[in-house]
Amino acid sequence: MADWFSVWNAETRARNEDLDEGQGIHVPHGKGLVSVGDLIYCTCIEDEEVLLITRLRVASLADDPDDAESVLVEDADGYSGGGIPGEVPADVAWDIEFEPLAGSTKRLPIFQVRIDSSELQGRASLRTLAEGADELDRLL
């Protein structure tokens, strides 16, 4: 099982706005990566801050008919965090590490206490979370 750090842009946030209604979520670029049992920490970058939207444990996967590289995910545990974005404190954001390539880790692109969201778009919007899951869990 893996932990994933998923950064949602405005389009993905709009597609996933009905979290409380128990619908599955759209995970961009998740096909072939995300597996049943994985945890996904769903975040966004707004006003150069990291916001934590929700966390879910993957119960089932389905192909996304609208996007061949994406998957639709059902949550096994019920969404944590209620889908209302909460600010990730700077000290927690500094501790988050992800794996952009196998065998390497990288911290969030924080420059002078601001997040460079351009590095977290497209395929880079879904990364294996190497460090920070415990801190993010405490925020939910």
C-alpha cells in the first residue's frame, strides 16, 4: 500500500465538489499508479498556501470514461476532513516529502515561505508521499 499526495487544480476541485454525498472522486493521472488500500491526501494550492481537502482510503477503482489517464476512486472509510479545505501549517508543509522519481525524494517547492504550484501540475499533481502522512492525519 502507498500514500499519495494529490494536488487538485480548479478543474479537479470542481469535479470533486460533492465529497459529502459519498460519490467517488476523480484522480487525475492515477491510472496504473493508485491501488486498492492506498491512502490519498487530497490538497490544493491557494494563495500560495497548501490546503488539505480530504483523505481517503481506496476501496475500489474504475476507469474514468472522460479521461484515459485518470481513475474514479471509491472510499473505504468515508472521507476525512469533510471536504472543506483547511490550511496546512507552514511547519507541516516544510516536512512533506514526495517521490518524483523512484528512489528519490523531494520537498514541496517552497520558496521564501510561498508554494510554487507550477511544479505540481499535470502528471506531477499525483506523487507518492514519502514523509508527512502522520502530520496531515493530525490535521483531519
